[in-house]
Amino acid sequence: MKTSWKLWVASVRLKQGPNRPDIHTGFPGVAGKYVYCPAKVFSLYRDQGMEKEMTWREFQASAFYETEKNRWAVDKRK
């Protein structure tokens, strides 16, 4: 394995760390990586009724998931 690859993996682990709420994931059917940031998503949807920052699992089960998926897919096309 290349040294640069090992360094990249180590840096990703450090950036994502156990205390970071951000989740690096994707939406089914939408190409590319999505970074779920609870604070950012909360600020986007607070006025639409989101009551608190949600974990990724809570967010996936919420009504806001599809809305964010569609918003992100449109932004990706720009």
C-alpha cells in the first residue's frame, strides 16, 4: 500500500474523529459524496419545523431527508 494512501486514510479518520457529528455518506441514486453536517442541515430546515439537530439515523427517518436529498441533487447539477 502506498504511503500517501495511508496518510490520506489517517487524515480522514482524524477529520471525522469520534467526536465529530459530520457523516461522510451519499444519497441512493445521486452520484457523489455527501457530508451530513447536523448544524448546517438544522439551519436550513429550522424554519420548516425541524426542532433540533439530528443524528444521521434520526435524519434518515425524518421528513427532511427527501427534501435535503433533492436540494443536494439540484446543487450538484449546478
